[in-house]
Amino acid sequence: MAGPIVSAPLPIDAVLGDVRNALRTHGTGVLVAAPGAGKTTRVPLALLDEPWRDGGKIVVLEPRRIAARAAAERLAATLGTRLGDRVGLRARLASKTSANVAIEVVTEGVFTRMILDDPELSGVAAVLFDEFHERSLDADLGLALALDTRGALRPDLKILVMSATLEASRVAKLLGDAPVIASDGRTFPIETRHIGRRAQRIEDDVVDAVRRALERDTGSILVFLPGQGEITRVAERLRALDLPETIDIAPLYGALDPATQDRAISPANAGHRKIVLATSIAETSITIEGVRVVIDSGLARVPRFEPDVGVTRLETVRVSRASADQRRGRAGRTEPGICYRLWDEPETQGLVPFAEPEIRVADLSSLLLDCAEWGTNDPRSLAWLDPPSEGALSAARSGLQAIGALDAEGHITQEGRRLRALPLPPRLARMLLKAGERGAAEDAAELAAVLVERGIGGNDLDIATRLENFRRDRSRRSQDMRALARQWARAATTSAKGDTLSPAELLALAYPERIAKNRGKRGSFLLANGRAGLLDTAHPLAGAPYLVVAELQGRAAATRIMLATATDEAEVSVFAGDRIASDDALTFDRDSRSVKARSVRRLGAIELRSESRPVRPDEDSAPVLANGVAQLGIGNLPWSKAQLQLRNRVGFLRANDESWPDLSDAALAAAVGEWLQPFLSGKTRVSEIDASTLEQALTSVLPWPIRQRLDAEAPTHFEAPTGNSHALDYESAAAPALHIRVQELFGLKEHPAIARGRLPLTLYLLSPAHRPIQITRDLPGFWAGSWAAVKADMRGQYPKHVWPDDPANATPTSRAKPRGK
């Protein structure tokens, strides 16, 4: 067979022999070729005459549909055939193939389904992974599965990984120390101008840079922006500048229809200049004709999945150095160019070398289900450039097991196979199958189409509005998507009943945990999974009583609802009735200091409805009342003086010996369920707790043996030498106190103490009129010291009382004068 006819030489031509030799001798290879080298269009053609092909197809993987379509069309044009003859294309809404196809260009997701449906890849001779540096989840999975096939089933399968910027040594090692071939490519000189940032919003700086380029430079301009929103705002600002009619503004992002994308990448009309406003979609794989000026915002928008909350947030990040180089290279594809960078030159060294692979930040549900279908319930056993994290796999596994797609051991179930048979994410596949069981697969398929095909039906927050727009839209893209949805519906239909399901009920089949209730504040909702969600208050949905949410973005603390539809309690009760729980909820009301009861209908974290009911004084009310007491404060209970003294006595001993129980307010509040709750049966109000209840509770903490020890070490009273008993005061933090008239201690030669004599009492010595005359913790010292001065003073004030010279040896008395004198 004669080789393909090619036109002008390209840099990649110099290494095509090395590529062929690598695949002949090693079976795998890594090709690093700079932008413009021609790898996408030359390499597949160069392999057509290889003996190992033996009639088998060469499958070329591209990261995006626009890139796949462009590559397939260029390859077909080079061969001088129509697309679908010798060169085929397989992508959603853009498939053209036949039995005669020798080269088939597919999107990475399509290849994953190809190899899962046919692990031997029958009829495929080689798989070429183009632009592998983008490291999509499907590309990583596709390579892992292809390597597994090559190792176990098809040692003859050739695998070539191609990219302009790639960690070649790591990829080569993964491919079994494959040869690395490098091509410098063809890039004209590019002048780089670092112009920094001045405005707060990136759009303002971009518009200024565009104006500067229009005034100073020639040729069309390619502007890299992080996302569709920035593209729209920049386009509006540029149109407001009243530019000449010869300036064409062309957006370029994934959600656009193919015709609009083609207008962006095609050459400008004669005498016109084009300003292409693009996302990272324009970094690789496609050539935009006529561009010699690149304006790089230095930003990209990437998804970040948070397994703990089940939310994918879009995060705007600095591009990697590899991406910045790719973007810059777009200016020198056909002639010398200029690249404006909206950052200062030293910042380039601070950029990360390569973008983070999607496998580290994405929801791994589809990957895990695909791996289970492949026959491994542990994806980490496959060969990965970067293995998936166990945390992300665990979250995906839990979600798939919850919908019955995986069993407890992680093996795929029959339901899982039914889900995987549909080319949709597992949740949406489940929605379609469940709707199909009720004869409503067509409605579900159309809803799934709106959810997976960005831009279909518009951009309204209300998915019901998007769905209606999609159904009315007569564009080619919408017609193709409706045809695809009908295929999905036919595959999912198992019943002819023909139920009519609202968008809310359909969405709830996919996302039951995302039913949300308005929290009484416009735009603020609580989801059934317990998360809060915020919605633009200006949108009509912000006032809806209930929503079912299709799309969330942002962190857990500030999750924004990006796509939803309205519903009401009556409808929720119908389609989520099997998950609604009705129970009696008891709460403590601080104002009335009592337990209140309500009958509650609850869907997850959402309280659908509640009604007051009488409180039954049973064991369920006891813990609520006990916790209410703890909230009010233990000090607010009706403690008797004896109980307070007992707590103080124990507290005094505990200060010196931690083996004693802690009866402080804080400790009792923390353990209220252990000491107080058992004695609250039949009670619903704090006022029903009396001193006798507290005495029972204290007895449980201080049983009789401990009380005996307490009485021995911290008695309630002190017996004076006169025989009189005086209560001890334990409220002082320093030491227990004894307030006593001094005459009752006459004859006492040792200082009174408790705790078997270890802790001296603080003596408040009183006059006959019960006024303090001395405070001491050393009675013998007082007798021998300051007693003389006190005696002289007291004898003058109280002449009828005894004031002996030697009180340590005097007779104690509680009378004014001893009897008989």
C-alpha cells in the first residue's frame, strides 16, 4: 500500500522514523513534540503502512470534542477522503465512521467505553494518547486500562503517549521504560511582554491589553480567560468600545455549538481582524488561523471535588508554567508573534511546573464503577501515573453502594451494570433507569441531556426553564442532543405505564439528598444532607418553599446553588415519602423551664412540618429535662443548706485529694445524665425538682461508705470543750471555718483540726456579743501571745465574763460567770 500524500514538511517528519522504530521494537513510546510540530496529523498517517497494523485500526485519543473533530477533519483532508471513509470520528453528537476506517479519532471518554465493552480491543492495532499532559480523568483511566490489556490480553497492542509538555521520564517508566522521542517543533520568534495587573477585575485588565494590541500590533488576537463568565463580560466591554466593523469578536468555549466554535477557529475574513476569547480549550490540539497575538490572563478554572460534602467547586487558579508556555506558543504558529502576559516576569518562576491531574481532584464515582466493571474493586492495583487517593475512592464507593451499584465488597452489581451501560454519570443513569421503570424515560433523558451538555437550553438557574428551552430549540446541536436522548430513553425503558414526572421528581431520583427547604430567608436553603445552600436572591427560585438541586459550587461554608428546580411540600411528600420519618421531638424551653413536645415529619436534616403535643412524662423526657437543667446552671436548683454544705465539704477535701468526687457546678452539669437524670422520671419541669430529688441524686454519687469517710474527715460540726456542737463553714476556699465564742475553747491546748488532724480549722474567735476578736489557725500561739492584750480589752468591755490569765488551763464556759460565784 502506498504511503499517504503529504504537503509541506513539518518538524515532526524528522522523528517519524524513530516513532515507528519505537513501536516496532518496544511496543510503546513517548513522543514529546512542541506546538506546531505536526504530531496530531502526521503520526497516525506515518503508522498506516506498519506491518504490525495488519488491517487493525489506529485509535487517536483527543481530550475534547472540538480537538477530535478538528484532528479528524485534517487527517481526512490530508488523505484526500471524506470524513467517515478512511478516517473516522467518534464523539458525542459528532460521530462519523465506517467499516473501512483505518484511523479513528475519539474523545477520551469514548475510548474508556470502547475498552470496557471490549477489553481485547478487537480490531485495534495501536492507541495514541494525544495531548496527554492535560491529564484528564478519562485519559488516565484509558491509559491504565490499555496497559492492563497489553499486559494480560494483547501484548501486540501498540501504545504511544504524545504531548507538547510532559513529564516524559515518568510516563516512559509507566510504559515499561519506553523510548522517548523528542521533536522541537516549528515556532516562529515570539516577543513576550509582561504587563502585570492593575485592576481588581481581570476583565478590565484584559480589555486594556486588547486595546493596546489593536493599536500597536497586527494580526488576530487570542485571549485566554478562565471561564465563560469572564468571556461574556470581556465581549460586552469590547462591543461597548465601538470598535471598527473589521474587528470580529469570537467566543470559544466548550458549551458553544460546533458552528460557533468553527467560526472562532477559522481564518478571519479578508481585511478583518479577529479577537478570539477562549478558555484553556484553545491551549492545545487546535490551530486558530491568523493569530499572531496572544493575551494570557494567567488564570484557569478547574474543578475541585470535596468528598466530605459531595460538592464540586470551580476554583480559579494560576496556570502552570507548562500551560503558560502552551498559550505563548499559539502566537508563533504561522509567523513571528507577540504574547502579552498579565503578570510580572518574576512571577513566572513561582508557577507550578504542571497542572494538577484531574484524578487528584475529581469525583471518582464513574472511575470506580468502570474499574469494578473491569474486574477490580481496588483501582489502585492498576498502573497509574498518579494513583487515586483512598479518601476520594472511599467517598465514591459509599455513594455507589448507596444506590446499589456496588455490593459491600466493592464488586459491581447487576444494577451497577445497568447504570454503566448508559453513557452517563452514575447518578443520572440511575435517574434514567428509575424513570424508565415508570414509563417516563424520555423526560428523564431530556433532563439528563440538559445536565451533561453544557449550554443546552441556556444558562438559567431553573433547570425547568432550560428544559423547556431545549425542547423548543431547533438548532442542529439541540436536535442531535434530542436524538441522543431518545437513544438513552429506549435503552432505559422497561415499562409502558407512562407516568408523568416533574423535573423536581426526576432530579430527586438522581440527587435525593439535595432536596432543599427554604430557611425563611430569601435565597437561603437547607439541604436534606444537612448542608446549607445559597441562591441568587434576585432569581424567582429564591422564594420557592422547596427546591431539588442539580448543581452546587463552592466550599461547605458557602455553597452556592447553581442549578435547581422548584417544588413544594406536597410533591416532596409523594416522591420522597419512603424516606420521610415521623417522630416525636422533645426540646427544653428555657423561658418556661420545661420540656416541650412536638410531632415532627423529617426528611434527613429537613424538618418538613411540626406540631405541638402534650408531653408524656416518661423516660424520654428525663434526659431532655436533665440537659435543660445543665443549660440553666446547676446553681439554680433548690439545694438545701445541708446539701450545699455537703458539696462544700467534698469540694474542700477534693482540693487536697482528687480521689474525692467532683461536685462543682461545672462537673455536675457535664455529668447531669449520670447523677440527676435517673431521678427525673415522671418530671417535665424544673420546678418539679425539689430537695428530696437532689438528696436521692447526691446519695447515688456519695453512697453510705463514702459518707462515713466524709463525716470522719470533714465533719459537719465541731464539739467544743463545753460539750456544745458548732456547725463548720466549708464555703471558704482556704480552710473550713469555726465561728465560736472564745470562752468555749478555754482549756484547749491543741488547735482544732479535721481530716484526722491533718487540716487545721480557721478559728473566728468571738466576743460574748458574738463580734470577732481574732482570726487564727494557731490557738496555742494565740493563748501564749496576743491573748494578754485581748484579755485586757475584753475585761473592760465585758466585766461579767471570765478572762483568765492562763486560758489554756482554764475551765471552758458558755455562761457569763461560772455557777456558784
